[in-house]
Amino acid sequence: MDESINMEYVKVKEKKDNGFGRNNDFLTEDIILTPLYKKIKIDSSIPSCDVLPYNDFRLELFCPECQKRRIFNFQNSSLVRVSWGPRGEQVCNTILNVLHSNNYFSLKAKSDCNHNLLIVFRIVSDNTIEKIGQFPSIYDLNEEINNKQFLKLFDKEYKDYYKTACSLFSFNTCIGALIYLRRIFEKLLLDTFNDNVESLDISLDEFKKLRMEDKVKQLRHLLPQIMFEQGFSQIYSKISDGIHNLSEEECSAMFLVLKAAIEEILIEKMEKSEKIKRQSKISEELSKM
């Protein structure tokens, strides 16, 4: 099977219209980054050209080879059947027709930097599909994982934990992903304690014995305040009591929130570090006057 696309058709401008005056609202970056083997529901009554790429469909995505966003031009799906309606208008077959008569389908694209994208879907039922394969991987295509400035604040071990957690989540292995995030979160809390030990009325041994939610409360004035919004305390309690008691679905929901909390701590830490550098530079310049 030839998975390549003639570069003659690759454009540099994003195009989402399917040629029938409607945008393709299904084929988005969120779908590209959806974990493998996660069930995806589809309204089976809509036209196939509103789901599958048709008429020079293009989408901006992160290219792991270039380490920047590029325009990916999708090959027209052979499963889209276009015909003439009773009033002389062009119409395409419904996605139900496609799902009912096939077991698999693939999406193929090439970027304006000549890099390929291939995604394979399995048809589960007349209104459900799932991704069973993708190249580059969901992990590699995720700009949020691969292009984060705050990752430089991690040492190698915890940088690997972060990337492993995100990689596991991309494969819908949410319990394992949450375990890695918990390790990172515990380290960040311990680092925050050690950085501010002189201002805290608790010893290190006492701090280590606290439950997760109580550790967070002890450090409340030192952490981003968004972490104390309603709902966060429930997450701290659950990951403190034991991840092994949670379902994949519960871990999936908590992963995104805990990941956001970790990133907020790191972003705030990075901003403080940048502020100290700026002020130090100003002081240095002033001393030369």
C-alpha cells in the first residue's frame, strides 16, 4: 500500500472546508491526540465528507521532526462517495454507509515539510470507532508533552517520569500514568518544603508522615492558589488513599487535573527564577554605574 502523498497537492494554508460549504468538525487536533483504543462516538447520520478528509483538507499540527507546528495535507478518503442530488447539487454518502460496510479505514497526510502522518481506525459498530494505530505516535505529536519550557526544571529522572506518564496516558493506560504523576507531585511538594523549611512550623519527618492533602494544606501559601479551587481536595485525597482502588476512567479524569497542577507549580517556579535572573542582571548593571 502506498502511504505517500504527492507533494504537488500540499498547500501551506490551513483549509477545513470539505467543498460542500461545511467544515469538517470531526477531524481535529483533539482526535489526532485521542488515546489508542478509546471508543469514539460518531453521529452516523452526518455526511461522510464531514468526518473523513475530502477536497484538499488541511490541518495544522505539531510536527515532531521539525519541533514546530506545520500544515498537514490529508489525502482524500476513498470511502467518500460523491453523487448528484435531485436538484443537481452534489451530495456524499453518509458515514453510516461507511461504518456499516467496512472493518477499518485509514487517514493519510503529508506536511508542508514533507513528513508523513498515518492513522488507522477500527470500526466497532455503526456509531463507534477507535484508533488502533498511529504514526507518528500520539505521544510524539503532542506539543504539550514535547515542547514545554518548564521541563528543563526537572532532573532527568523526573523528566522521564513526566514523559512516561504522558505516553501511558496517550495509550489509555491511565492508572499507570497517574502513578508516575503522583511521584512527580510528591517530589514537588518535598522540594517546596525543603526550599522554605525555615518558614514552616513542622519538621521534615512530620511532613513526610502527612497525607497528601494535608501536605498540600501545609504548603498552601507557597503553592499556586488555583490548586485550592473546589475539586482539587478530592483528587489529593484519592491519590493519597491509593490509586489501586480507582478505575481507569477515574484515573483518566484525575490525570488531566493533576498534570495541570504540576505544570502550574513548575510554571510559577520558572517565573520566579526568571524574575530573580532579571533583577540580578539589573543589580549588576547598576553596580557598574
